[in-house]
Amino acid sequence: MRTKQKPYQFAGKLASSTATDGRFIKVIWLLWVLILTVALVIQLITLDVLPHLQQDEAQITDYGRLALNPTSDWSVTWRLGEGKPLLLWSYLGPLIAEISYQIGGTNGLGPRLASLIGGMIAATIAFGWLLARRVPIYVAFCLSLAFMLDPLFVLSQRMARVDSWVVALCLASCWLLRVTLAKDGDSLNKWRFIAAGGLAAAAALVWPSAVFLYPLIVLEFFQSGEAENAEVGKVKLFASKALYFGFGGVAMFILLLLPVWQNLVIIFSDMSTMVSQNIDSSKTLSERLFSLFDPQVWLKLIKALVKTFTPLFPLLAIAGIIVHREKGLILASFITLTMIFASLVYEFRVLYLIPYFVALSSGIFVYLKESVKSNRWLKKVSILALGVVTLWSVGTSLLVRTVLGLEGKTERDRNKIYHVAASSIGPGNYKVFLGFTYEFYFVGRSLGWQLYTPYIQFSYDSEGNWIRENDYQPKDKFHKLLSQMDFAVFAEGSVDEELSKDLAVSGLKYSGSLRVGEEQGSTESPQLRERNKEVFLWFLQGRMSYGPYVLYAREKSDKISLNSE
């Protein structure tokens, strides 16, 4: 009589069979490519509307434009006090966004698509890296899939952020360092260390947040080469590794800085402004050192994970810490967590903990694979937990997001923004001030506008939350900038009495109301329900519709009210 095979028994056989079956490995990789393709196609269905057009995608793409044209006299990251755009030395990520925008067309979908591709590459590299860490293949497959479709990671990609490319480069460095354990030949390993160093340096020039993955790279660096020639002294081996890795990093860093060399002094000055705002410079040294013991900061971390629908990966990672207790990986995770707590806890910084969650979670299954004693209960629970985490990511990112996107396809149609912009201002070399209405960025560029938005000056409350204030300071510089504008666009309700006076002094008069599509229902209860839904699902779908806006123009004109059907 044939015995029915239990899931964990099948998984165990699957893991052991892959060690010698090369054809099976090829099949798994082909299946992986197929899943990537399906996931991409599904996400493309709602990529244009979910979430709504964001500040981050406009600013990051504009940083890329400035990388190609650093002498530009307009920008949506305009420093009012200095009368110039903000320039970054981490220009590679924005450059990817800008080039993809130019290739993808004026609708602005190119940067989002490029970020999705970066996420697929990052997950593929994670798959290879986990296999190199001797993680069972079915576990590596599921963890990499859950990582690629993690709701927070997907949100970053759909907002056209460049985090996916940073993660891809850092994990590629980790993978190269890890495979030196299994490869012989000094010459080959030298080039691997050089390449790993180069990738780590390139990641920093994609986006500064790469620093949060450096502890993971350092861990792989220290663990690499341990199985190599035992006759070589440890000190000599370490010195050789450091030399090659350091050479690769320095050479790549210098090489990539050459295109922006002439503006390096300005760039580093601007970067200090950006960094100071992103690490909460108001904190004292003692507050940073003891932030790890601040319950408010821990609560903020938990909130960031829950509201971005990423609560399960951390739980599986905690289980991995308890079961496997890989000291080096735990230390690297602790260092990164300390860095985040000491700087600023917010959603897209918490994102950089996900690769650590993946590695820590895999430890459970490495332990089960290497354990002499078979613990059936632990196997069952672990496989069940792995399945739940994977299904959560797949269901949230591919099913729930797609349904929400299709529901709001009409309301968030970006063509309506184009229609309103073309009908109210029209094409031309106009200077247009955007009062943080970043949704007009791609449309404005397609119409030939020169766009200006102040670089936001943030302060922080007692819990480290961003507070926007003094958006239009210093006043004299603001008045000078407005006096050069042909038009200004603000969200309805954002123009208070003081701002209205600023606009009048600068010669800009109220021209009309810009309404995008139909007004929402007039009854109070449906509006309240929609508002509650929007708040709850903000990190899945963003704002449910665009507008309304108010338009100010330099020339006197009759009031207008434009509607996009």
C-alpha cells in the first residue's frame, strides 16, 4: 500500500535531491523566470494608477535630470535660500529613473517600470545568494518570492524609488563574497573580491541608504575565504581580501564620481543638507546612543511594519534567531537596527531590514537541514509559516493591490492630469510654481514647462516624526522666485491668508479652480467611509483621486473651472 507523503517530508526530499540533480536546478530557475514574468504582467495592469503620482518619483527623476544637466535653472527640489537646485552625488539611481522616463514616454511610467525590474533582479540575486548560503532550494525559492512581493518592497518600486537597485547591488556583493567559499583558484577569487567591492561602492552612488546593508556585506566579507588554503595564515588571508575588496571599492567610487567631478564641492554641500534632514540632526549624541532602548522608537518601527502590511517577515526572522542563533548575522542585524534607530525610523528606511529578515528566516531551515535529530513538529510549523509568509506577500501585492487598482482606475487616471494641465496652461516654455503638487511634474515636462517646488524643510516632533513648517522661507527669496513665475498651482485649501498675500505681492492672481473628473458623492457618510478606507489602505493604494487644485496666473483673466470627464 502506498503511503501518503506529508508536505514536510516532500520538502525534505526536494531539498536533498537538488544537490546532485543539475537538471532539476535548471527547471527551478526556469520556473522562477516564469513566475517573475507573470508577476510583472499582473503588476503592469495597475502600475499607472497604484499608488497615485508621488513626491518621491518626481524628485528622484528630477535628480537624474540634474545629473545630466547640472546647470539647469529649474527644479522641483529648489533650494530657496541659495536659489539653485539640490544636487546629489548618489546620482546613479536617479539617472536610471531619468533615462527610463525618457525611454518610457511622457506619461512617467518608465521610472516605475525600471524600479519593478530592479526588484525582480534583487529577488533573483537573493535566490542565488540563499542557495550559496546552503539554504534548501524550496526555502530559498519561497523566501525570494516573498521578498520580491513583500508589500513594503513593492510599494517602494511602485513609487519609482531606487531602493530595489540598491538592494540588488548589495546582495550581489554578498553573493560574490559567499561563493568564494565554494570556488578554488586564487586568480578567480581575487577578481570576485574586487567585483564585490565595486558593487558595494556603486550601491552608495545609487542611493545613500546603501549604508544600511553594509553590515551584511561586511559579514559576508569576514566569512568569505574561510574554507580556502589552510596553509595560508589568517592575517595574510585577511589582508589579501581587504586589499582586493578595498581596491575594487575605491576604484569604482572614483570612476563613478568622474562624471560629476566638476560639481563635487557643490554636491557635497547639498548632500550635507539632505543627510541632516534624513537623520534628525536635532538629536543629541546621547539620544542616538540610547535610542535602541526608547520604547517610542520601537513602537514607531512596529507601526511602520504593520501599516505597510509587512508584519509577518519580522516574526519569521525572530523565530530564525531563536532556532538557529547565527551570531554573525544577528550582530549585523543589530548594528543595522541601531543605525536606523539612531538616525530616523520611517517606512523606507525600515525597508532595508527586509534582506536581514530573509537571511534570518532561512536560518530555521538551515538548522533543520544540518540537525542530527529530526524534529517533526518544528518542520511542520516552519513549513507552514514559510507558506503563510509567501502567500501573504503574493496575495497582498498581486491580488489585493490589483483589485484596489482596478477599482480606482478611472479616478486615478493620470491622463486627466494631462487634460487639466493642457487645458488650463497649455504647452510652452512657462515658469510654473508647483505648491507641492508633484503630480504635475511629468505632465509639466511633457508640455515644456520649467517647474519649481521648494526643497521641503522638515523639523521633528518628540517622537521623531517629520513636521512640515516654513515651506516658503526665506520670504524675500520666495517673493523673488514667485515674481518670475507665469503660473502657480496649489492643492485646493492649501492657500492660506499669508500665502495669498505672498502671491498677490508677486503679481500672481487667482485664475480659477482645476477639477479632475467628477466630484465625489455629496452625502457625508459615503465620504466618511471612503476617507476611512483611504487612511487604512494608504500604503497599498495611496490617494483615491486627484485634485481639486487652484491656479494662479500673472496675467489677469476671468475665473475658470476646468473639468476632466
